[in-house]
Amino acid sequence: MSHPIHRVSLVEVHGPHTLRVVFDDQSEQIINFEPVLKGELYGPLSDPGLFEQVRIDPEVHTLVWPNGADFDPATLHDWPLHADALAARARQWELAGSRR
């Protein structure tokens, strides 16, 4: 089983923790990442200064941040299908971190 290959062609900061992401098929998503900014990798992106340093990786054409955080372009492309599951997983990361 495989999934379509999508590439990010443009990213713009659209608001707090929110990006406008345009793909090579000309579709776009406005994504509020706030619900998934938990845990060791994504938690630091809750800092607006770090979040706004988002870039498009020139090799794999997805969003990347200086701390190593990234997202699969297919997940970004179909964000509405994945957002609830990702937010639930982020809540688990947050709970696991608070138990330490």
C-alpha cells in the first residue's frame, strides 16, 4: 500500500501557530498546529519565534524547523483527515512528559 507523494511548494505564516501551506498540485491548507505542539520535538514550536522559522526542505519538500521538527507532506496535504488523531497523540506526549 502506498500513498500519493505530495510536495510543499509554498509556506506562509498565517497567524499564531498557523500556516498556509500550498502543494505542488495547487491545493492548499490553512493549518493551526497549536493542538499538536506538545512533546519533546513539537513542544518547542509553541514558541512563536521558533515556529515562524519554518522552511521548506529543498530535498524532500516538506516543512522543517531548526530544532529538527518536520511533518510528512502527505499528512500536511490531507490535514483535516489527520488533525484529530495527531492532537490525541500530542495529548499523550504531554501526559507522558508530565509523569517524568
